[in-house]
Amino acid sequence: MSRYIKSRKHAVAPLAALAASLTFPLAHAADAPAPADASTASAAASPYLPQVKIEGTAQSDYKADKSASSKITQPLLETPKTISVIKKEVLREQGAVSLIDALQNTPGITMQLGENGNTSAGDTFQMRGFSASTSTFVDGIRDLGAVTRDVFNIEQIEVVKGPSGADTGRGASAGYINLISKLPQIENSIDGVITVGDASRKRASIDVNQKVMDNTAVRLNAVWQDNGVPGRDTVERKTHAIAPGIAFGLNTPTRFFLYSQHVRQNNVPDGGIPAIGWEGFTVANPAAGATPAAIAGLNALKTAAKVDSENYYGSRNDREKVKADMVTAKLEMDIGNGLTVRNTSRYGRTHMDRVITGIVGITNVPGTGAAATVVTADPSTWQIARSRQRVNQTNEILANQTSINAAFNTAGIKHDLATGVELMYESQDSLGYGTTAQSINGVNYAATVNPPANLYHPNSNDVLGIPYATGADSEGSTITQAIYALDTISVTDALKLTLGVRTEHYKIKTTTGAVVLAPGAATGSNINTISTTRLNAGKWITSWNLGAVYKLADNGTVYAAAANSLTPPGSANFTLSGSGQAGTAADAQETTNYELGTKWDLLSKRLNLTAALYRSENDGQVSVDALTNVATQGGKTRVQGIELAAVGQLTNFWQVTAGVQTMDTKQINQRAASTATTPTQTVTDGVRWSPKWSATLWTSYQWNDWTGAVGARHVSEQKRVVTVAAAPSTGLPELPAYTVMDVMGAYRVNKNVSLQLNVTNVFDKKYMSSLNNGGGRLVLGAPRAATLSANIGF
């Protein structure tokens, strides 16, 4: 079959066309036999691979018909949930290299920057209004570590939206992301990509698959990357990685795979730039009795100019070093009569050492507090304070999954059952660091010195202190035993019911160190010791899902579904506390999802259209009343909306992937604690970083040896301030809406080589991609940038 490297983003299909496509008579008409030239449709000249003539229906490289997960037994058309599949061909055409790049292909996912002066790095994102950073899986096994994942070894990415506790277990409030690894196959092939571009970008990747015996094959994927970041000074990204694998028994009833992945990164991380000067930026009002000079200084701050977007406020010695390794062994056995047994074992370890600079407040301006130098209203002398953060964290996982897939009949009713047992040990160890002058257990530590930076002309050669290890380390571990069963019951040829349940026992242990004043020491003596707190919690939790699918036609279905997921205390960050949301006595938060939808395969099943209405409610959020000191779990978040998608082939040479999602968010019974001086509680009415609209599009057209593609991404406003009648807040209250367009052109030089030019943000739109929770620091989206790639295949 001919293969296209076609791209994927999601865009808005016209509502009228979508509605028409969902009508029963037109669906039959749309599924009429392919044109007479369908046998050569896929033989359109691929810019990457040699032209091959096939017989039968042409298939789109944008569209997937089944999930790679053994837990999803039915075709996607007949699966009652929203699932987006992003294939490797799509990523290659777009020039996407990271998971964050890839996730721009599905709407409703937003990126986070971090808390105030702190910076979240790695794959930190929300999906449908809920955090999904800890819901990333590789081949169905949870993947840990706040690192930036490369896609060099990814066959496809499956984004499953809505609570999915019965699929994956705890914490899947928004759904989950399953990365499917490239595994050996019975074929001989070599594919490579060499890329150069703006910001000194250099990248090379290779994928070699070799048949070594009749049923044995080996595969090797590797990548090397060294580049800056367009539009940013000093920031660097360096990666090298290798992923070898071997498979025995391919095309036989018993198959064994042994594969691993080893990634090394050496980056200079980015703490962002000050938000000063951007539309909507504000500062606190002058204090009562403020001097005229202070008032003038604050007014000058409100109207100050933006900083240069290339400014880097950290040190060249900032670092982010990552070592990530995983080894997996998988055995599959087809017993017969529709019965398959699998066992997968994995050990994974990720170590990350990050030193990064945060920017925490403008000084040297009248009315903004203490300044290191003479206070002045001259912007050229303004400074910004800097903090230093260090994270030294190790994540480990040891997992074993045994699963059974069985197809059988009972009383004339067909069942497709996926059931299994999962055993898992996870741990996270983080070293503690300090920055202030103090004595700990008799050892004296000097304060780290972080001179402020000039606001408009920072110097990355400034010498900044590195936080020292205090010994106040934290350790956390979770042991999970789970059993699940997911059954699809074919009541009739047209009606299918899905029932799923997963029950698991988790036990979490945490040890937290803290620097405390030595017993009996006078206040201010600065003689400190390390205190250790040990807490544990554990219980059984049960997740479920229900669904019904009705086939209106061979190519169209409607469905209804409900599912839940549970997030126990400490399950996201391996940290327990004596009270609050992570308290050992707290109940698990429960998220419940309801969804109505329809899916249609049109144009000889080459184009898939989907539409879904969804509502997710998260219940059990803890708030503490400051007057009574009583903690309650009555807080609830509601997110509801519509998601539409289209993916596949429109004509023999024209492919598209598009999607749009709406989100209406609301906090219910969630109020900040009242106090004696502020008896009126603050009411929160929304969810941060949740745009009402988001849409993506990628469409490409082939003619002869040329391929052209156009993509667009739109995200509406994302609120930072979500409190009712809140006073004006310092910083920016929201991320403004933005629309970005990309283009691609490719030319097939010969059957083995093609050249590809990608231009991202083609109109050089200046926009904010993320904002910190304090509103004073932001990261801009990349400016217009070009890359040129040579794609080689044999």
C-alpha cells in the first residue's frame, strides 16, 4: 500500500456539512463505491516513499481505524468515547519533534508555566480543564518524570479524553495519553531525516528495521539534536537517544518483544520574560498615604514598554540534565478460539537535575518596595529580582501486566472481553535545597547571591548562586495491585453495550524532610536541624465505565457513555500531608464524565467525522474555613462542551485532519476560606487556562512529485483570574486569544529522497503560549521559523 506522510491538526468542519453528513440517507450515499480510479488513489506520488500500486480501497495515512491498546477491543468507529490518534506520518510531515508539538494536533489541550516564581518544565499540560501531566503512558504503562518527551520512537499517539479510571487507574480525570512505541516488524527498511533550520537547529534521526530470520526482526531508532529556540537568547535544547528492540516469533501464535529506550538531554531551560508592557498588565494600587513619587513610579510601571522578547533573565549556567531509561519485555500468545494472553514487564528510571532562574518582581521603581539601588522613575535603571530553583528528582517504576483478550458467545450473545491484572511499584525521590544563610546540624551555609537583572538589558553572564543541598529530602512510593475487566456485548448486530470495572488497592508512603529550629534554641539563633515526617495511606478504589453504541449504518454509529476516575491523596506527586487535599484522611476526588456522540466513516471509509457532547464533574475538592478550621470536601468543578473532528481523505490527493472544541467551566460550592477581617468568602466561577474555544487544522494536497500543506491553530482567551468580583490583580489577568498558521512544501527528488520545507508561524504572530499563575511572567510562542529536511527511505 502506498503511504503518505500527511500532517495532522484539527480544524472546524462547517457545521452544516457535518450535520448533513450525519443524516442516514446521505451517509449511505457518501459511502458509495469509490471512483473508478480508486485503485490508483494511493499511488499518488508520495514525497517520501516510492509509488506503489494497490488494489482495493485507498487508505489515508491520517486516519486510524483501531487503537493499539489491547483494552480497546472495538474499531474506533464503534468505541463509545472520544479518541484522537496522531500517527507518525503526521508528525513527520509537520516536523514535530516533541510530545508538546504533537499534542497541538488535538483541541482542548493547554500548556502550563508554573506557580509564581517557580517554573514547570517538561510536558506540563491540561486537557478538558483538568491536569493531565501525570496521565502519560507508554504502551499502556504509566510514564513518570517532568521531562520533555521526544517522538523519535513513537508509532502513534492516542489521546483518550474524559475520565478513564477503568482503563488506566487512578488520576485519569481528563483522560490519558498513550504513546505507542515503534516495534520490530517483518520487513527491511531504513528511514532517516536530517534537519537544519533557524536558531542553529540541527537534528538527525534514523529508523532501521531488519528481518534476521523467518520470524525474527530487530529495529533501531536513534536521534541526535542540538539547537537553540527561535526568538530566544541563550536557551538551548540538546538531546541524544537510542531505542533498540528485537522480536521473536513474528507472524506466529507466540511472539516475544524485548525493547528499550535511553534518552539523554542537556538543556538550558527557559524561565520566561516579564509581563510588563503587555496589554492588560497592571500593578497594585498605591498604598494609603503613598508619596507623589511613589504614585508617579507606579503609574510609570503601568505604562512601561515591553521588554525585548529575546531577553534571557537567567544564567548561562542554568541547566536541565535528564537521564531516562526504560526496558520492556512483552510476551503475546494466541491460544486459539479468539483467546490471546499477554504479559508485559517494565523497569523505568528517570533522573532530572534542573537549575533555573525565576523572575519574581520589579524593583528600583518608586512604590514597589525595597530596592537594591537608588529608587528612580527612569526605566533604564529598573531591575527585576531573580530567584534560583533547583530540582534534583529521580522517578522509578517497576510494572507487570498480565492481560487476556477473549472473544466468545454466551446464549447466542457475542462478548469481546479484555481483562487483566496489573502490579506496579512507583517511587519519586527529591533532594531538598536551600538559598538562605543558615546552620544545619552544625554545618554553616552561605546564602546564594542572585543580583537583580536590568529589566530591559539582562546579562546572562551574571554569576548567580546555586541552591545548596540541605538534607531535607522527600521520598514517596506507591504500590498498586489492580484487576480489571472491560467487556463489549453485541446484543444485536446493531447494538453493542460496553461495561468496564477496575478495582485497585494502592498504598502510598511518603517521607518529608524539613529544616526546623533546633529544640531549645533561641529565635534567630539560626541553629537548625532536619525534621522528618512519615505518613502513609492506602485503600481500595473502584472505577467504572458504561457505554452503548448503535450502528445506524455500516459506516455510522451513535453512542452514549458514562465513566469515572478517582484521584486519591498524594497520587499525583507522591506527597501526603496531615490535612487538606493531600491529607491522609481525605477521600479520593472523583471525576465523572457523561458523553453523547456520533461517528461516521465516509467516502469509502477514508474520511472519519465525529461529534460529541460531554460533561465532566470533579467532586471532593478540599477547602478549609479559617474561622472554624474545618476542612470539607464539597468543592466541585464542572467542564462541559462540544468536540467535533474530521480526519482522512477528501479526494485521492487531498487529506485533512481538523477539530474544534468548546469548554464551559464552572466551580460549584468552591469558596476561599473566610477570615475575621474578610467574612465574605471569595467565589470562584471558572477554571484557569481553559479556553472556551480551541481549534486545529492541517490539510495537504499532492500533485505529481510535489506536496503542499497548510495548518492553523486557534486558542481563545485563557483566564488566570477566575474569581467573582476580584479586585484588579498584579500582572496579566489572562492569556489573549491567538491564531497561528504554518505551511509545508515537499518535493520528491527520487524514490529514496525527498526534500521538505516547514515554515511555522508563517505570519510571525507574536503571542503568549503560557503565563505563570502569578501573572507576572510569560513564555511567548515561537516566531516565524523555517526548517529544511531531507527525508531518506530505502
